[in-house]
Amino acid sequence: MSRIILLLRGVNVGGHRKVPMEELRQTCRDIGFDDVESYIQSGNLVVTAPGGAEAAAAMLETALQQRFGFPVDVIARTARQWAAYAAGSPFPDAAEKQPNLLHLTLSKQKPRPGAVAALRERASAGELIEATGDALWVHYPNGVARTKLSPAVFDKAVGSPVTARNWKTVLMLHELAGRLPA
């Protein structure tokens, strides 16, 4: 059994693709995950699951399709991988001063070469993008409301579905993962 962080993409946004958190937690228990905790309504989970992160994501995607009737991309990382993200971003000033505007962006598959350059071409209003390992970090100094870096732009540049979480959420999920028994 491994500690896994699972991120659901595009649920509970604007009243669409509703996945109530209690039902989500129960779905996880039903497929054999233990120590299930969720954080806020946007599909953030920390669980103990058999197999690795990819296996856990695949299991949950299947269960979500069956239970809710629509597909949901699930992006998973181990608690150890997550600890590396929580150790710091390439934008420490943003982490301290604008934590809601600093986003960790993760993809199902490793980002393709050239992803950062393609995203930087679309960036505007002082947006900064860096890659560290399998993660892309984006600082939106003026917020995300008017960015040209839509999820579709990220998916195309990266080559697979992505999801992003702000710095505060990164730290909270790290804390939750640390609370789980070994």
C-alpha cells in the first residue's frame, strides 16, 4: 500500500460535472483505498492505495465513470513525489507573497520537450513558467481570469491532460499526506 495524491480534473466547476466529496471518498473506499481524505471541493484526495500512483489513477477513473456517468481525468503522484513539490517552487517570492497565484501544473504523461517554450509564447501580463522534473510551475501575477493559458493550451503544449493546484493547496495536500499512517 502506498500513499498517493489524486487530483481530479475539471469537477465541480461552474455547477458542471458534480462530484460530491462524500460520494468521492466513498467511491475510493469502495475500490479498496484506505485513509481517504479530501481537500476542498475541486477533487483533491490523499489515500493509501494498492499498487502505484498510475494504477490508483486508473482504478479511480473507472470507478468515477461508472458511478457518475462521465469521464474524469485523474492525475496521481506518490507522497514522496509530492514532498518534492512542497519543498519549494522556482518562484519563492510568489509562494510567499501570492500563494493563490502560483500554480503547480501536473500532467498524466511527462511533458513533451518544448512544452515550456510553447507555453511561454502564449503567456501574457508577466506570467512566468518554469519546469522542474515532471512539474510545470506558473506564476500568474495578475490572476488567472484573463490568461491565455487555458487548459486546452496546456494540454496541447504538454501532450496530455493537465491539472493545476495553487501553492496553498500543494502545501495542504503535503500536510494531509504526512498525517496518514506509514
